[in-house]
Amino acid sequence: MLTAFARAFKTPDLRKKLLFTFGIIVLYRLGAHIPVPGVDYENVQQCVKQAQQGNNNLLGLMDMFSGGALLQITIFALGIMPYITASIILQLLTVVIPRLEALKKEGQSGQSKITQYTRYLTVALAVLQGTGLVATAKSGALFSNCTVASQIVPDQSIFTIIVMVITMTAGTALVMWLGELVTDRGVGNGMSILMFISIAAGFPGSLWAIKESGKLAKGWIEFGTVILIGFVMVALVVFVEQAQRRIPVQYAKRMIGRRSYGGTSTYIPLKVNQAGVIPVIFASSLLYIPILIVQFAGSGTTGWSAWIQQHLVDGKPIHTVIYFFLIVFFAFFYVAISFNPEEVADNMKKYGGFIPGIRAGRPTAEYLSYVLNRITWPGSLYLGLIALVPTMALAGFGGANANFPFGGTSILIIVGVGLETVKQIESQLQQRNYEGFLR
């Protein structure tokens, strides 16, 4: 593998792409440490330390996707999250709105239009999320257990708030542009790589925090246990993410003039985890809504707010059960809207393709639906188990769930993005008859 890396840097065009990608990554990480104008940086640092010690998971998902920039309230505080949300919304609306579905079928021109809509929606969501973040920080609710939380934004004038929102919105637009630059001129998918870097940036600090808070052999036993769990999880995720059901497809021969076309054999690859990490994000976001409502409503500790605070937080049995079933539900839901068996069957019939032993048309669509439902069950259960690993693994660590770096969402994204990026580099090496990474 090290030889493959050396050969990759010896290839001029590939070396240029890799260096360009590394440069964008450095720029992205620098922006994640520049505070937004109008924020008291010392008070923010004090509150962040208290939040880490107090296991505040309220905004943990968004903070993970921003590489820790959210709680630091930097210019890249919103990170890639608005773009991810906009992409998911557009993908869901494509099934509902006929205009978007027609654009999707137009090919490259239609996809470019959908991408433009995604950019506009990203900026709108950045304004909305930036306003919510500034309002939360101004009221002191961002760090509920911090003594100086209300002093994070000393100047609470309208002008200061507008400047902060515009700065974070511009930061989100810049992150989106950097991701597109990496896609066009670098290696791999730019948005995925920036997401990868954001999550990986928090690993060293989380691992060291586990070591410092450990009690067995000065924390080294806990540290080694977490590393071992991480390796097992990575191996499991790699195995399942690479697993697929290949449905054979045969194309009939056609005579056009004196030439014969078709007659080839191929397959339809159906992944066991066809939905990817989307169900985990959906389930996490949905379970955060009641906690957010309680946080902003300030209803005290009685009635429905008390029940939510007692049962819908990480580690509680009811939260764990609901989280697991939501992941399973969203796995089936997302697969149903992202893969259309009828459309695949119609395309196969249009070009003379058929599955051996299955009639073309409706029987093919029913067969694809049957196979897809069968493989989605183990895929959804796998997602649920992976997402619950932090809760189960750290049950004996005093519930220090916030410091556990190998969460289900983070591992799924890191392994998935890493595999796709390595495959792209390997394909470019193979074009030049070089040995790849995965051999």
C-alpha cells in the first residue's frame, strides 16, 4: 500500500490532484478555528470544556459534521450540514414533484438544474440554521450548564446578530464551493471528503479524553478497549458495505443491418446496506426534536417535559428502543424512494434485457422488489446495531458516551468515504498499469 502511495505521487496529474485536495483540506480546517465576529472566544472555550465534561449531546450530530466548529461558533460552524440536508430534501422531493422527476430523467442537463436548486436551498437553510444558532448562543441555551453561557455574545444588538448570521451563511457557501472544487479538480467526492475530515478531526481528542478519564491502569486499559472496539467495527462495516446481491441480466442479440448488437451478460448490484448512513441521520434528527422543544420551551421538570428529559436522552431504554426501530423504518423508507424496481424493469425491457428465468416487465419488477426487501432486513438491523454500539460499549465506562469516537454515524461515513476514495485512486493507478491499494 505504501508503494502504491509513492507511485501515486510519482504520477504528475494524480500528484497534482492529491496536493490540491490536501490544500483544500488544510484551508477547511483553518476556517473551522476562526471565530465569528461578535463572539467572546474565551467564554466559548470555557463553555465547550464544561459541555464535554457534562456529556451534552443536544447538538452532537451537527457538531460532529462541522468538525467541532459548531460549538466553537466559528465561520464554518454550520459546516456541511446545510448541504447534506438540502441534498436529502431534494432527493425526497424528486419522488413527489413531477417537475423534479422529469429533470432527473433528462440526464446531465437536468442534474445540473437540480444541483443549482440544491445550492439555493443550502443557502436558505444556512440562514435558518445560522439564525437559530445565534439565537441559541445569545440566550445561553447553547451551553445550558455553563456559568458564562449568557456572555458568549456580549453585544446583542441587531447589527451584531445580522453580521454573525451573514458570516456563517457565507462560510457555508464557501464550504460548498470548496467541496465542488475538490470534486472537479481533486480526488473523490468533495462533499464526502470534507465530511470525512470533519468527523476524523474529533477522533484524537475523543480518544485522549477517554484515556484521561479512565481509571484502570491510568486509563490505558479503557483506551485500548476502545481502540479494539473501533477496529472490530471498521472490519464489520467494511464487510457489510462491500456485500451485495448481484442479479444476473442477459441482453438479447439484435441485428441492425449486417451488425449484431447485444448478447452480453451483466448484473444489477443490490447492496445489503442500500440506504447508507441516511437512516441513522434521519433517526437521530427526529429524536433530537423533542429535546430541542424542551430546551427552548423551558417548561421545567414537570409533565411531558420531565418525561422527555427522563426517557428520550441517550442511554435510556426507551430512547434506545425507539432509536433502533426508527433506523429500521427509515432504512426501508429510503430504499423504497431511492430504488424504483418498476423503472429498472422498464429500462431493461426497453433495451432487450431480462433476468434469466424471470419474464420481462411486471414479473421482473416484482422479483426485484422481493430481493430488495429480503436484503434490506439484514441491512437495516446492521445499521441499528452499529448505531447503538456507543451506548452498549460504554455501559461499563460510567456512561461517558460523548467521548466515544466510534459512533455508528461516524464509522459508516468514514469507512464509506474512505473506500470510495481509495477505489477512485486505484482506478487511476490501474489505468497506468500500476498496482492498486486493494491488492
